[in-house]
Amino acid sequence: MSHPTVEQLRQIDLFDDLTEAELERFAQAAVITHVRAGAMTAEQGEAPRGLQLILAGTLEAIAVDPEGRGEPVGAHVAPTWIGAIAVLTGGLSALRIHALTDATVALIEPETFVELVLAHRPVFDRVMRQVRPVVGRIAALEQNRERLASLGTMAAGLAHELNNPAAAAKSAAADLARALDVLGSTVGRFVESGVERQEARELVELQQRAMAQCSAHGSLAALDAADAEDELTEALEDLDIPEAWKLAEPLAAAGVDAAWLARVGELAGSGTEAAVQWVAATLTAHNLAADLTESTGRMSSLVAAVKSYAYMDRGELIEADVHEGLETTLAVLGHKLKHTQIEVVRDYERSLTKLTMHGGELNQVWTNLLDNAIDAISEQGTITIRTSLDGPCMRVDIGDDGPGIDPRVREHIFDPFFTTKEVGKGTGLGLDTARRIVTERHRGSIAVDSEPGSTTFHVWLPTERTRL
């Protein structure tokens, strides 16, 4: 076991204000290790190994996200030091540190370093001066990552939710184009078949009757609809109408019958095929227009939900209804609920006042808590969202009837970088993020109660309009 010399430590700015005798104490406490390039000297989320004094070579700090991806924070080139802040604060390492090159590092164990620092005020002061910029850089990285993770969650949800109405609109538009082609050729086919004005007038009346019935006709049960289509298919085939099965569906949906078809045949004569196709195309176009309206309306409502979710058209600090944020978050997470038997129960106290808030950030909290609840339940269960007035605070409870949180896990769920989810799962935000948004950004508090079959997160937000 070898120790660095006083001359080696004198090159490190942490010790600029120490005497030779004071510096000797640090030299005797440090143990030299030789680190190969690529080796880890600290792991994010673990207890720090101590103060690392870099005598030669370069160490690199990396911020690792919940999916295991690393983002370089900075390189530390000898002579310098790293790791003091985590040791003094008693927390976990906020960064992963590895050797960028072969390096020589002198390590002072945590307890020994704390004793030495407390006995040497100049070293303590130098470490403290670095706390704010270091923590600021790490916080900025986390916030950027959180925003990207939130955006990713929102984008994934929007993509899932938009896919169905977009596909329906595309299909309806293509079918509508074919129906319009039929409608555009009908007059010419009537002329060719010799349909007279009086007969044409009555055919229009039959078409209008079918349209009126289509609007008033409710949806038939599956079995009744199949029977009606079968009857119309036979009647159409008796009239020698090609592709009768295609025309039978819109006609049956409008409630027309064999007698109606027979009258069309009497009026149209050799133009019966054109007349039936004309009415069927009119009904189809009407239904397709309704489908397009519904699909585009759904897409518009989704875009509006996402816009509201991110508060795109308002300043960062806004006055808003918490219920609006909860509802738009549910809309964004709709794709995760769609194919499950999860019931969402809302128990809102709508009389609660609006809050001054960082709206987009609070929606990150709701996203995290609701996403966790959905994952906890998996396929079948109940999520309950309740709002109420609790003293000077608005209280938001988000609960689920899933398996509950293991007591050993519950002690750490608000710790930085803690997760129980596999790589690639979850929102990437973490409950520590939710805690910081609630407590630091909104001066509120957050807690959890959990037992098998019942887990509820409680969020308290002050109702008093103070400057955040």
C-alpha cells in the first residue's frame, strides 16, 4: 500500500491553502491505485468509495438514465479531484465515473475524508464552493432528460391514439372517392337506359326515403343485420345486379327491403343496376362522411389534449385547474388503458380553486403516478383519482388496487435513480422527479400508503397564491 507525496498533492487546487504538515495528513490517509482505461471508479446510485485524487490520467463523469444510456458530463484531467460532494452530503453517487485513460488515483475513504475536511476549514470551503455549480449541472441534465422522457411518453401515446382515427380517415377517403365516381356517372347511365323524367323523379324520392331511413335507423344487432343483408342479397341477385353482396350492406343499414328494390326495378327498367348502385353509393358516401367527421374530430381532440397537457399556448407559470391536467394526462395515456379492463374512477371536488402552478411539470407528476398505477394493475382493476380540500392545500390522491409496494422498496421509492422497472420500461421520470416537482417547485408534499390490494399516492399542493 503506497501513499502519494506531499509534492503530488500540492498540485491539486483542493489543498492550496494547507500547510505542509496539514497536507501530510491527507497524504497519509490516501492510498494510490492504478486504474486501467475503461475501469469504473464510482457507480451511479451507489455509495461513494471516497474522495478520488487524480494524480495522472483522465477520469470521465457520466450521467446514466433509467434505460442505461450514458451521457458524458465532463472529463477530469490530472491533477484534480472528484467525489468529495457525494461523500460530504452522505448521499449516493450522482454520476458514474470511469477512467478515460490509464490513470493514477489516490483514494481517501469516506469516513476518513469527512474527519479531515471538518478539521481543515480551507478544504471544506473549497468543496462547498463547488456544490452549487456541480449540482446545477446535474440538475440541468436530469431536467432535460425528464422533459425528453415526458415528451417521449406523450409522443408514444399520441402515435397510438392517432393511428386508428388516421387509418379510418384514410380508408374512408379512399372509399368516398369510389362512391363519388359512381354518383358522377349515374346521370349518364340513366340517360343511356332511357329513364324518363317522371320515373327519375320517383327514383329520387326512393333515394331520399332511403337516406331519411338511414339517418333515423338505429344500428341493428349483428344477427339481425346479417339476416337483412342476406335477404337483400337474394333480392339483388334476382334483379341480376352484379356484386350484390357489396350493395346489400349499405341498403340493409338504411332499412330498405325487397319491396323497395322491386319498385326501383319497375321505375328504372334496364337502368336498375345504375339506380341501385346510385342509391347504395349515396348511402355509403353519407356514412363515410360521418366516419371522416368522427375520425378527424377524434384527432383534433387528441391534439387539443396534448396541447393542454404541455400548456403550449401559455407561459410556464400559469393559473389552471388541476382537474384539466389530470384529464389531459389520462388522454395522453389512453393507449395504455385501451386494451385493458382497467376502470378509472374519478371523484373530483370541482369547486376547488384554480392553482398557480408550473402546469407542464405537474402533468409530469400525474403521468408518472398514473403510469405506475397502470403498470401495477396490469390488465384488470381500478384506478381511483380523488381531489379534495385538506386544510390549506388541495389534495390529489391517485390509488390503485394492485399488489401493493414491498415495504423494503417503499423506503426508497423517492430516492434519486431508484426504479423497480426493467430497462426500457416506464416513463423514465422516477418518483424522485415527482417529489422534487411537488416539493421544490410547488412547495407541496407527496407521500404514499400501500398494502396488498391498495396503493395510494397523496399529493398536497398549497392553495395560497404565493410566488413559486
